[in-house]
Amino acid sequence: MADAPLPPTDNEADNPYSVTQASRIYFLPNLMTAGNLFCGFAACMSCIEASFIVRGATDVAAAIPPEAIGLYKNAVWYIFGAMAFDALDGRLARMGGRESLFGAEFDSLADVVSFGLAPALMVFFLIIRPADGDQTLLSVGGLIGFIYLLCAAIRLARFNVITHPLLHRPEGKPTNKDFVGLPVPAAAGTVAALVLFLLNLIVHDRSLQWLTFGLPPLLLLVAMLMVSMVRYPSGKQIDLRTKTKLTTLVIYVVVGAAVIRFKEYGMFFVCLSYIFYGLIRHWRRHGLIKRAPLV
């Protein structure tokens, strides 16, 4: 059976189905994506450098050296920087009408590094330190990190497929109000916020280093949420023309001020609130469906 013909167009350059349009490289959006990729690479390098400092410590059973803690904090801020670049590239593309398939694929490749590999390495090196020499722990830690990375890659691939312009959607165009599954940047931000929270506690009290063993369960939780069917709200529809209530604006301003004032605690609270907001909303919807009378 022959393939369906492409939609006709008067201008091939404006046809989203053409190779020319799909492969266009727009400067500003892709520059932001490159910044995202740089931050992800820098986060990975900071984690690796921190692991070498821990490996070179004279007493491997002692607390994490301050130099290594500083590098892990740098990795956290690099991940947050990647999140900022990731938010900017899509917004610039939509505002300027400069979206392309090349930009979407480039963005996903950068996200795999910044929000998949970097958090996995950070948790692996922070919790299961190579200097400890326990091969069983190393294998378990590596498996947990790989599961997170695998789920992040699957989540990004699924997003690219369901938003591809060549797919036929009888129900109409997909809405931008919700993400299907936890967004990869939100997952990485949650892991990074928890690492920053725990490192801040460790700096003040080294005896609390055992709390870092709470990271692997969180990594598995966000990994499962990324490939789940739980819907999370999207901010893509928010722009300069978006209207809101005064109370909603006040709440956002207060939350933003709290995050700036209490960085380590505020960001962790916001990320966890976003995760559990989607879960609670999903459970409520699921409960309403089950209680509906059968026809």
C-alpha cells in the first residue's frame, strides 16, 4: 500500500513535513539547548571530580570531604541551570514561531545528559562511593542509576513520538495543559533539590551522612513516575497574555520569595509538592472513574 501523500503547500519552506523545514537550526532556541547540554556535562564532570577526591581521601570510612561536598553542590546548581536553559529554549521557539523537528531532537539529546545521566551519576557517586570497595553495593547502585537513566530516555522518546507532527490524531491536536508522566526536568530537579537539602544538613552535622541513603528510593520513585500515565500540569500555555486571579498571583509570589530565601528547603518543598500534586490528582480522578455507575 502506497504512503499517504504529503499535504500540499504553496511554499515548500513553510511546509513542516519537508526536510528543509524540519532540519532548520534556529540560533537562539538551539543556543539555549546547547547551554542545557553544557550544564549537564559540567554536572557530570563535577560528580566525577568529587568521586576522585573521595577516592584519594586517607580515611575512606570518614565523612565526605568538604571539597567533594562543594563539587556535588556545584553539580546540583548546574542541573538547575540546565532546567532554566531547557525552559528558555522551548519558550523562545514558540514565541518566535521557530519550532522545528531538529530542535525537538536536539533538546531531547541534551535532556538525556542533563536530566538523565547527571542525576544518576550524582546519586551513584554520593551514595555508593567507589572508594568503599563493596562490589555488591556498587552493582546495586549502578543498577539503580541505570534504571533512572533508562526511564528518562524512554520518557523523552515517548514524548517525541506522541508530539510528532506526522502522527494522525482522530481526537484532535494534543493539549499542552498536561504532561503524560513526570517531566524529566522535574524528576532531575527533585533529585538535585534533595541532594542539596541533604548536603546542607551534612555540612552542619557530619553524623547525618546516613540520610543520603534515602536517595535511591527517591530515584526509583521518580523513575517510575516518568514512564507512568500520571498527568502533570504543563506551563507551556503561560505567556505574557495569560490572565490569573489576584490570589493566585499572590501565592506564586510568596512561593517564589520563599524559594529564594530558603533555597535548600524551598526548592525541595516545591519539587515534592509538584510530584505529589500529580499523584493526588491522578488518584482522585481514578477514584471518580471507579465510583461512576455502570451503564
